[in-house]
Amino acid sequence: MKIEKDIPLADFPGPNKNVAAKMEVGDSVLFHSQTLAQGLRIQIKKQGFRAVGRTVENGFRIWKVASIRVSHE
């Protein structure tokens, strides 16, 4: 076994990344649990958007929300 340094970690295009990319602002996805929803929330945030989650009757829902840009004028 050989230990190697400075090998870049390959990007993993998991299902949440693909779903987040297809979502438009205002779209939402329903999950059976908040734990399962966390992956989508992370991917939405990585794309520069906000993700809002709420417990709903059938589980937990994540919405893709526009980012709020704060102007420091």
C-alpha cells in the first residue's frame, strides 16, 4: 500500500447535486425525513442559493430560494 499526497478529490455527481441543478427558485422537494433532506440542502447552498426546509404533513420539504445579496453602501 502506498500513501500519496496532493491527489485532488474527484467531484461526486450524486443524485442531490443533479436535482439541485435542475431546480428553479421556488421549486421544492419532499423527503420522508429531515436527515435525507440535508444532502439537497447542502447542494443548493453550494450553488449559491438559499435552502429553506420545513416539516410538513408527509415529511420534510426543501425549497430553493433566491440568495439575498446585502449591499454595504
